[in-house]
Amino acid sequence: MITSTNVPAVELRVIGKVVRFTRVDFGIWELTYKLPNIPRRFLRDYPAQIVAMNTVNVYVSRDITLSLR
């Protein structure tokens, strides 16, 4: 993910969980997350948000769909 350089935190919010992205460089973020074994009944689409925050508590969010197949 690419943001402006004044963003100190980016996170993924899904089903009440929050996962922070790792900053690779100023404005460049990556997310690596290993999912546990998921039962078939939970394999579906989930609404999620990616949220970027700055140091004065201003944030921007984007709604996405996270698909588990």
C-alpha cells in the first residue's frame, strides 16, 4: 500500500480484529499475515476497512471486501 509520507500507521480492521501494516519506507506499507486453519463454514466474503492515520488523529478509511476461499 502507498500513502503520503506523513502517515505513521495503517491498519486492517475486520470482524472486530485489527492488524497493523508494517512500514517498509516512508509512505510504503506491507501486510503479511498467516491465517490459521479455517473451517469451511467460515470461507466467505467479509466486509473490512483499511485505515490510515496521521499524528494529529486524522484518519482516512477505505471499505474493502476480504474473501476467504
